[in-house]
Amino acid sequence: MKNLNPHSFHIPVLGIGYSIDTPAKVAHLGISSVISLLDDMLMEKMREFYSEKFDIPFQSISEKIEDFRAQRITAYLNLIDKIAREKFEEVKASFHQKSSEFQKYMELLPDTSQIKLKFEEMKKTWNIQEVKDWINENLSMGSIDVNIMTKVDKENYLGDRQLPIEYNDAHAALRGFAKSKLQSSVVLSAGMSPRLYSYLETFEEFYPDAAMNLAKKITLKVSDYRSALIQGKYLAKKGLWVSEYRVESGLNCGGHAFPSTGYLLGPVLEEFKTNRAALINEVHAFYALALKAKNRPVPLQPFTIKVTAQGGVGTSTEHNFLADHYELDSIGWGTPFLLVPEVVNVDEHTLNLLKDAKEEDLYLSDISPLGVPFNNLRGNTKDMEKQQFINEGRPGNPCSKTIAALSHEFGEKPLCIASRKYQRLKIKELDALALPPAEHQQEYDKIVEKSCICVGLGTAALLVNNLDTRIEKPGVSVCPGPNMAYFSEVMTLKQLVDHIYGRINVIKRTDRPNMFLKELRLYIDYLRKKLNETEQPLTDKQSEYFITFRENLNQGVEYYKTLFAGLKDKFSTMRSKILADLHELENELKLLAVPEVCETTA
């Protein structure tokens, strides 16, 4: 269970296709990253591409084969694992060569790395065999983790017959990972799924062996401590240990956003820091009982847990503060890596949009067919494609992948609400209502706003690698976080890693706000928007929601006032500016009054 990660950062999942093959590019350099398991069709194309590139025999897995989705995922993950391991062996073997991958491995490490310092010391005596033995003992690959969105668990059919639940998308993805050769974590995001969590129980790979090793580990993406404790205990009662809690900002992040009721990242991380030992012990008590009841080996001491965080970090000062003050095991850097073509798949048009993006170009949209707020970038080609369909009088997308086909509104077989078929049926319903023109247009716009991000988020990987897209000019969706506004250059891997570790500074703007204050600003704006959208007078439930939201933000402000006022070293040159900005945001928050409750519900 020892943490061998040589870096203090990781690359979270970036859309569907952007980080689909990132581990093949960085794992051998000791950098951990995450692959999305949403799109088995894309993985099959990428497996063929990499098999040809590395001269590896390839046999396609047809959709006509039973359990093809899980088999495709297993095959792809095994291939990525094979490529990464072979490249890592080359890294270790090239230690005596100049300009080698080994040298790159070492140069990327933080300057305080004990591995880097020890190797410099060993170079003075240079006993080849000792160096080889030391390298084999101390160098490690980055973890090749995978992501499953628990909400995206579509039922599947064989003809008109619905298949058993284990053939649902998320279930099949979990099976594909469990049966792969990877020794890494599945990152479960988008909330708790009791039926998927129960399915985890059926895989031997998630239980400790006689030597107390876990072949496969569980990581939960959470937004607050209470959720982590509830889910950790729930899984422990099934004999499943959560090895990592990945805390993500509700709004200051990329991809889908899951806004909390005003829980801010700083106070949440403080709660994890304060309660980490209690969390381990409380969860372990349930874990030990469950393992014993299943006649499985029980660890004498609780396994450790990692606590990591991501969402809006942008400077080495912020990175180091998160690691040191909150005692985090790793910090996620996602959005900035969209500007590193050697690490992720980004087509030229989208890359230029990202590079030039300002705050007003990055916004929280309602385009996702999952019904969850989605970070969007103005001018992306998928939105242009969507508008073209609307202008032509045929809104919606051909639903070729059905990943988000989750609506049963028009029958037993689910439809995606971004699909052409669903939108045609909804518009027909709308027309039958004979609403006034302005109201009709408003409702029409809500229907056609949804976009086929399932295809859009994977298209860049096809374009970059010159793979068949079946469309001459396919649209690309992209989902950077608000932090993208402050990064304005295409970077190499070394440049961004040097920035993370404070060796250089790639941010040219001088007006970038502190990450905690940026998140607070996003939450205040979000609360204001929700208040303006909510019809008044409020019901009891609505009033309680807004009062709780505002109170949580107020508590967060008080926490930050104490935190920053007490910092003597960290942020010292910026402390007065941070406190002034915090005071301004506090005054804004005070002006957000929650309207009175409707008398009939009081």
C-alpha cells in the first residue's frame, strides 16, 4: 500500500478522448493520469491505431460478440499497460545515455525529490550494477487509472430484449477494468450508485489477497467530507476499501460541474485533514467485520487512504500550499494540460480557441444531455454544428453511440435528449400546446440546446491521429475549467511541469485571482443566477436551500479570513490583495438576500 508516486500532481480525466491515451505518453515518466471508459468504440479505434504503430497483432472485437463492450475495454487497457511498461523498461535501461528518456524522467521530478538527489549522489561513484539495482528498486511508473461516471449506466438491448443489468454501460466498463492487467484505481464520479457499488462486490480483484495487496483499488470523487464518509462506510460494509478520496471543486473545474450547496474547497479540505485518522478508523471497523463475514483475509492494521484535490489550481504557490497545509497526497492539474499536445489529443482549431480563451469565453452551460451543468467554450465546432442543424430545420444529432441514451419518456428503449429522434418528438409535443410565440420559442430553445457531447468529446482524438470520423467536418466539444483563461500558450510537458514545480512561470497575466477566491466568485455568481431564475415567492424547500447555500458560503468566507490573515510565509506577497478581494466578495454576498417564503407554504 506504499505510495510510490514520484510526483505530487496527477492528470485527471479530460473529457472522453482528450486523455484516452495519455498514460501511453506519460506513465513511463512517473506521471499518473486517468482514462475515461465511456466510449468503447473510440477505444477500439485507438487500440487498432496503437497496435499498428507498435507493430502489435490486432484482432477487432465486433459488436456482435457477447459482452463486446467489456472485452473492448479490457483489450484496450491491456494494450496501454503493455506500451507503458515497455517504455518504462526503456527508461530504466537508458540511464547512462545523454538526452534519454531516463534523463527526461529525472528532469521532470521536483528539485526536492529524494530520487533525483540520490541519483546525483550516486553519479559521483558510478558503480553501474549498483545504479541498475537502485533504479529497479526506486523508480516507478505513473498509475494508469480509469474513470467511470456512475450516472452513465444505460441499459442495453439485444434486439427488443433488454439485457441483464451487468450489461449496462457502467457495469460493463467496471467489468472491463476488473478483468484487465492494470494494477491501478477506478475513479468513480458523478455520485453514489448503490447498484454499481454492489456490483463491485462480485470482483475478486477489489479484495485484499493473503499478502494484503489490492490488485484493483477504488477512488471516489467527492465534493465534501460527509459524502466521503457515507460512501466509504457503505462500501466498507461490503468488504470494499476506498483507497483514495479525490476532492473536486464543485464549480472551479472542467467537464461536468456538480455544484454543492456552497461548500468551498478550502474548508472541505480542512475537514478532511482534521478527520483523516478518524475516517480511516471508522471505515476500517466496518471493513474488518465485512471481510471476516466473507471469510477473507483481514488486515491487522487499517489500510492508508490518499486524499487528493483538484479544481482551479494554477501556480506553484497554490500547489505547494495545498500539498503542505492540507497534507494532500497529490494535486490534480487538468485544464492546463489541454494546452500540452504531446500529452493530450487536441485538434488545431480547438487548441487555438483554448489558447486565446478569456473569462467571457468560458461558461457553465446546459448543453449536456445528462442534465448536469457543463463547462463550455464559446466557438467550439460542435456548437457550430448544432446551430447549423437548427438552422436547417433538423435539430438534434444522429445518435450513433447512445452513451447518454437515458430517457424513457417516449418508450421502454431509452433515448438521448440530444438526439434528433428525441428532439423531434419533444418539438411535436410542444407544437401541440399552441403556446404564445415568445413562450414557444423559450421552450423550443431549451429542447434544442442539448448537444451530442458523447461524440464531440471524443472527436479530437480521431482528428489528431488521422482516424476515420465518418464526417467530413465533425464537431468537437471541449470542457475546460475557468482556469483556462489564465493560460495562453501552447506548452511542452516539461514547461508545464516546470511551472507546477515553480521552476518557471507560464502565466503572463498579472490579474489572476487566488484559486480559493475564484471558486468563491463562481459560487456567488451561481447563487445569484439561481435566485434570479427561481419564481417567487419561494416554497419552504427552496428557501431552506438558498439559506443553507448562503450560510455555507458565509462560513467559507470566515474560514478564509482566518486562514489568509494567519499566513506569514505562503502568499505573503499577495496576502493584502487576497484579503481585500475577500472583503469585496463578502460584501457582495451580503447583498444576496433570500426572498420571503410563500405564505401558503409557511
